[in-house]
Amino acid sequence: MNISVLGCGWLGFPLAKKLIENGFSVKGSTTSIDKIEKLKKNGIQPYLVSLSENEINGAIVDFLNDCEILIIDIPPKLRGGNTENFVRKIQNIIPFIEATQIEKVLFVSSTSVYGEDTTFVTEKTIPNPTTESGKQLLEVEKMLQSTPTFKTTVLRFGGLIGPDRQPVRSLAGRENLENPEAPINLIHQEDCIEIIKKIINQNSFGEIFNAAAPFHPTRKDYYTQKAIALDLEIPRFKATGDKGKIINSSKIISVLSHSFKLDLY
């Protein structure tokens, strides 16, 4: 089976490598010419592809041709003063997907589509995003799911962590951090990759999945313990704050038979 991974970044690159190890043929896109050789050395067919609000630069037709599955893993860049139209970027690629034999799309989204008002979140919870990123992600989800020429599975990840990504490193030593009693909703890179593999192998398309480890200590407890374990200065939280939401991933556990690697957290 041939798979195209749109966005070989922090998650897409190790995902593409793992898919190749499991016998798939993989095309991978990057926006950086410096990464082309890196992809090639790891057995990934490299393509320089860049999406913008107004156009797509690169060999998008060749990137999509002869593939059965497309994985879209390009997060919206809406932090700080960036106001890109992520919806328009994805909208631009849909006609190219429709012109190929791709029948299945996996879109990497985020639990930010739920906002912060709900305390216990399942896939049946009605999304209510409060951030611009969450609002655009939800619109893209709906747009892809309503396109009749392919089946889309939406995978809503919690906060991403991994061997080179641990939020406590940026929180260490900071004062008056918000929401000490709010639960964490994190997912490790290894779990992300295993879940995507299972969606492909079990042909679970046309679905929505929440994906956060069933491990929800408070922000204060978790980041204090992590700071101590990594020999970092302990972050200091305010005395009180909002409780926050808990992301429930029981559907992934039951439908995909996934076991989270809790020792990674």
C-alpha cells in the first residue's frame, strides 16, 4: 500500500519511517529543501510541497498520485501575530485529492476544538473552540468529512510530548502559572504513531478519535514531579484556577485495542 504524508515534521517524519518499517511505500512532503536528502536517506520518497492561502507550490500532483491514503499533519500556524488562513490552505488541496485515486484521508487535529468549558470530553461532546487555531481546525475537520470522494478520519491529539518535547522545560522556574488544579491531557509521540498505524491496519476511516493518555494528574503535580526528575527549577503555580477538561480516549482503547504506554509520561 502506498501512503502520502503531508508534513514530515516532528510527528510526520518518524511516522513515515515507522510505516516503511511495516512494509508501506511512503511519500513525504517538506517545505525545506535541506530536509530532502534526510527523507531520501530514510527510504521516504521526498517532495518539496508548500501550501499557502492562495496557491500550492511544488509537485503536488506527483506527491498524491498512486497513493491510497493521505495523512495530513500540518498544524495551523496561528500563534503570536500570525493570522494565516489554515482553512483556505487545506481547501486548496482538496481538488487535487479528488483528482487522484485516494479514498482515505487521516487528518491530525487537536482537542483544542472542544474549548475549555466541558469537564469530561468524549467524541460525542459538541466542539466549542475558543481559540482561533481550534476554530480553524474544526472547520477543516468538517470540510474534509463532508467531501464525498474520500473517507476522512479525524484524530484529535492532546498535548504532544516526546523525547525532545517536554513542556516542563519551558515552564521551569516560572512564577504564577495558571490553573494548578487542571488535569493534563498529553500524548506521547510513540502512542501517536501506534494509533495511526492501527487506524490504517484496521481500516478505521470515517471516524473521529480523541487521543490523550488516560493519565490526568493536575498540572501542578505533574510539572513539579517532571521538574524534579529532570533536575530543573520547579515551576510555581497560582493557588487556584479553572479546573479544566479531561479528554476521554476510551474509544481508541476499545475500537483500536490500543494500550497507552503510561511509563512514557
